[in-house]
Amino acid sequence: SFPGGRRDPADGDAVATALRETREELGVAVAPSSVWGQLRTLPDRHGMTVAPVVANLGPLEALTLNPNPEEVEEVFTLPLAHLLREENQGYTHFRTASGYGYTLPVFLNGPHKVWGLTAIVTELTLELLLPGRY
């Protein structure tokens, strides 16, 4: 999943929340000037509203991550080229007890599978950044 969490009273908006959560969870300070914008809000499975924020962190090689072990079990990245390969893309079909069915994207990467809300945000980001290629 991406860094995230509830908005604190001191957070001015969704962007401030995203920047604070990224700092708290990954130890990365992102300047507000690096924020490209916010994607449309999405509901999570608990009925909360998620406001994805997209920012440019610069080259990954230049980042020093210091994940908070109480909140982050593992960190991995996926290159855009990997996400764009059809063999790494798929869909998972779900059915609820009431019979309602839905389909969500999934991205494959060896032992890691990006699914659920994280895959939805990834798909929205790919559609925004690479229209016509994804």
C-alpha cells in the first residue's frame, strides 16, 4: 500500500496529511512544491474516503528511506516499465454475500501482488501519467 492515514486536526488538507504520513511512515520529507496534485477521492472497504496525492520524489536512488517498523513491514518499488507490461497486469473478481460482484485491477511482481485500493490508485495514476499507453 501507499503511505496514508487519518487526517490529524493540525493537517490543513489532504496534501498536508499525505506529506505528514509519508514522513512518519517512510522517513521521507516531501516538499509541498513536489506535489503534482490529488486524484479523485475513493471509498475504502470500511466506508472511509481516501484522497490519493501524487508527488515527484525524484530519483529513487537518491532517496534514503527510513521505514517506521511499527507501520511498515516491507518497502518495494515497481518501475513504470514493469507496470506497463501486460503480463504483469490482471484483474481479480470478487463476489459479496449479497451476490454483488466487482472486479479490481492487480499488478504482479514476483512475491509481491499489488491489489485492492493500492492497485486502484496505481491504475488511476498510470492512466493520468501515461494516457494511451495504459
